[in-house]
Amino acid sequence: MQSFFIAVTAPDGIWRYEGGGVGLATSGSGDVLAGIITRLAARGTQPVTAAIWGVFLHGQAGSHLAQKVGPLGFLAREISDCIPKLMIEPR
């Protein structure tokens, strides 16, 4: 199994997220990620924090869908549907 990660870089650091899976390589997934980050920023989150949380939420949604649907075959719009629940789940 291959390992995937995404890095968020800023002048004050580099953050690495490992997870999500290959199912996130679907048409529109990057647009969903951009939307998550934008929504967090619009709520007053600092840009770097919004990017870090956006990547985390996007990846966790991908992991959730991979367990529910399978590693491939889910749609970008299904990623967005997972985000509100992930934001309230305790970690």
C-alpha cells in the first residue's frame, strides 16, 4: 500500500497530514478542499490554521468515505456532506 500525504507550508512552519486515501483523487475534490478552507477563513480562522484544519477535515472525510463506500468510487459532493459531522465529533 502506498503512503500519501499533503503538506501545508507557511513562513512559520510545515505541517504534514497523512491520510485521506486515493479516493480523494476524484474530480472536484480539490474544489471541495478549497471551499472548506475558504469557509473556515470566512468564519474568522487565521489563513494558516484554516488551511491546516481544511486539509485535516478533507482527509478525514476521505477516510470516512473509504470505509463506508470503498477506497474508490465516491464523489466530491459526498466529501462536503461529511464535514459538519466531523467538525463536531470529539477526537
